[in-house]
Amino acid sequence: MTTFIAGTGLHTYYGSSHTLHGIDFAVRRGETVALMGRNGMGKSTLLKSLLGIVNPRQGKVTMNGADVTGADTHAIIRRGIAYVPEGRGMFHNLTVREHLVMSARPGNDGRRDWTYERILETFPRLAERLGSLGTHLSGGEQQMLAVGRALMTNPDLLILDEATEGLAPLIRREIWHVIRSIKETGIASIIVDKNVNVLLGLADRHVILVKGEVVYDGSDLTPESEILKRHIGV
Amino acid sequence: MSRLPRSLSILLSVAIILLGAYPLFGDVLFPNKHAFLMQKLTGIMIMAVMAMSLDLLVGVAGLVSMGHAAFFGLGGYMLAMLSPEYSAANLWVVLPAALVVVAIASAMVGYLSIRTSGIYFIMVTLAFGQMGFYFFNDSKLAGGSDGAYIMVKPAVEILGVSLLNLGDKRTLYYVGLGALVGVYLLLRVVLASPFGRVVSAIGVNENRVRGLGFDPVAYKLLAFTIGGTIAGLAGFLAAIQYGFVNPATLSWHHSGEALVMVILGGMGTLFGPAIGAFVFELAKMGFESVTEHWLLPMGAMIIGIVLLLPKGVGGLLLQLFSGRSKMEGGQ
């Protein structure tokens, strides 16, 4: 598998606060990576550094081997990433249908695997709420819409930041089911979530961040792993 | 932009039909004032076009421009400068030429101002607007501070056959009405397109739109250019109506009036700012006829509407006809 996106030696700051300390992080095509760590350890900052939302002061970000460090966020996203941010990011003046239609575009290789119809088949609840404003949906429906909107861009890499946070267990299960089926289609993903047990079974690789540094990067974690107990608190 | 409730669409259609019928029965209702009112309504419909074009920027894209009148004035000045002194200009030549010039000017001003935001954007557009004002005020290009006359209305002909006589007040009234309806429908189509949805989303959260892979600068620039060009069309029509242009049409006072129309009508609703133009101009006319200190009650009315109807008249209508507000963006 070739590397799709990689950050090398990333040092990111918020003002004088040094948040990422020389992180190396990469995702290969088709790979599902779980990004784990307690709150404030740098998970979201790492994602934002990769996407150019926050520019690292040192280090390099590459996509398919091309240097995209310092590039505009929209230009990085256009290279095949769909980003579902924490908080879902609904627009209160757009309906469900408008959210989906505005994002529709073929993948970088011309793929149109994810169509409007397929999204509605995947999330039948959305089909019932097409005329509703995005912010008038329940939390679970908003999350489905956020994922559906992301898939409408036919991405190579899907980034899910706390996709199941604050959702009822039944809805959460539904979201995980969809994420599993997305994985089966060969789309790479980076998943940030507090549900460690699900991540252990789902992801191909696990990366644990502690205070802005990678303390674990591998695929042999189990629920009993000492490092999980020490750094995640499981 | 959400679809309008059916009952509200019907109400607006009835209002347009009544406007269309006014020239036919106006002299029965207002025998002494019919001609004056018809001219007044023509001017209001043209201002409604201007207000809708500003709504695309302020209410939809979140770009509060205080220089929008510059494009309105430029549209009028283009007609004055392109018209022969004592014969009629060809509308099929001068209208596209004027719109192209205004579009280029809008794109240039937009390009230089779009990268700023908030108060800085307001200041930059205000500065560009005032540059336009002083350009025409202080140069001898088109009469300087005295302005310029359009002695003969443009001719609307095909193969030598006159289609419309723009010198006829009733004809011009229907041209104004056609512009009002045509621009409204055009902007509805634009806002219903994927482009329009992205612009609407930018007005809510620009960073979120960037995170979806769209370049907000490009979208805002195109919206700014479309809005400016439509304002130029309004200015062009106003110049035909009054047969005169002066630098005041480009001034920030005029931009401010258009902004008040948008706020009174309800930002982001498109039909609201058109209603706002009617509310503003008719109230102004009413207060002027009662007192020479008309600005005082006018100010009180504006404050009252803003306090009581924070989403404007358009927001109130949406609430009444849909049972709940579908216009959360119009803050």
C-alpha cells in the first residue's frame, strides 16, 4: 500500500503553547487508522496540521509524495480528503438535501461511487428529512448527514473526529456499522473516538498520542495492553 | 435558501399582479397623483433591484458592503457617457457595455477587498465607494459635481422597428417591474444552484466551507461581481428614468440607504429586501408629506422595526406563513 498522506517532524504551536512535538504520522491508501489519546493530547491539532487549518512551524506534510505544507485547506481537501469535524459542522440555513448536493463531486480519479441515492440508501433516516434544516435534526441524524456529506465528495481518505460523541448507544451502533461498511469499500480513514474497544476491532493500525508525541504506533493492541491502561485509562 | 411556503409565494405573486395592474386602474384610485405615483413606484422597483443585489452580499454571503452604490452609480454614468448628446443610444449596445464595465469594476474592487473581513471589509468597500464618488465629483468626465443629463432615452429597436418607447412612463414602469421580477427569479436560480448553496454556507461559516474543499475567496468574489453587476443594472435603469446622473448616486449615503432596505426587509430572504425598498421609500414619501423634519419619524420607524422585527418584514412573513422561522441566517 502506498502512503496517501504523511506528516513528518511536525511541530505545531498555538501562540507560545507548543502542542505537537515532532510528530511523524502517515496513512496508507485504504488503511484505517485509529488516533487515540486523552483530551488535550494533540489529536485534533494533528488533524488540523495535516489539513492546513493550523500551519506547523516545523515539519512537512505530503500527499501522494507531493509537498502540501502550508497549502490552503481547501486545496489539501480537494486532493481527496473528506473531513468530518468534531461538532458535525451543520449549516443552519441549508436543508439536508442542500447539504448533500452542495458537496457532490467525483473523486480525483473520476470515481462516482457515492451518489445522492446511495447516501440516502445508506442513511434512510436522512431520506425522511430531506427538507429539514441541518440544525433541526437530532444529534444522530446530524452525524449521519455529516458523514453523508463527506462521502458525497468521493474521498480517498475520510477523517472522523469524534463521530459518535454524545450519541445514544443505538445510534452510535448504527454509525459504527456504516463506518465499517465504508472501510470495506477501500476508503482510507483516520478515526478519533473515545470508544477504544470498537477502535481496537475496527482499525488496521492504532496511534496513541501523549502530550503531543506519538507513544505507540502499531497494530498489536488488545484491550489488556498495558500501554492502553497507562495512556488511555482503559 | 429554503423554498418559500406556498401561501407566501401566492401572496407575493398577488402583490406583483397588483403592481402590474396599477397603471391600468391607478388614475381611478388616485386621479391627482397617478402619474407621480407611477413614477415613484418605478423608482422604488429599481431600488428594490438594488436592495436584492445587496442582499446577495450582506444576507447570503455575509459581506457587509458600504460601497455598493458605487456600482449603481457607475451603471448610470456609463449610460450618460455612452449616450450621444442629442440622439438616442442603442440599448442593445449601451446596456451590455455598461454591464461589462460594471462587472469588471466589481471584480476588481472585490478582488482587492474580499480578503478582508468584518469591519475591515466594510471600511475597504466604503473607501472604494467614496473613491468612485470623488472620481466623478472632481473630474470633468461627466459634468463633475453638477452631474450629466441623458437628453434622449435609449432606443429599443430591432431592424429599425421600435419595440419599446422608454420615454413613455407606463412603459418604463413595466420595464422596472420586469427587472424586479426577472432579477428576483435570476437570484433564486443562482441561490438554488450548488454555487448558491456554497455562498449561503460561506455566510454562516467560512472555515467550515473551506474544510469541505471549497475556496471561499473565489465564491465570494463571484457573488460580489454578480451583486455589483445587478446594482449596475439598477443604476442604468434609474438613469433612464430620471434622465440624469450625479455623483451622489455613488455616495456612501446611497449605500447606507440600500443597507437599511435590506435590514428592514430581512437579510437573506431576497424577497424581503425588495419589500424593504417599498417600506423605506413609501415611509419616506409619507413622512416628507407630513413634516419637513421627516428624518426624525423615519429614524424612529427604522429603530422600531429593527427592535420589534429583528429578522425584518421578510422574516415576519416567513414566520407567519410557515409557522416557524426558516430564516435563521438573517441575524
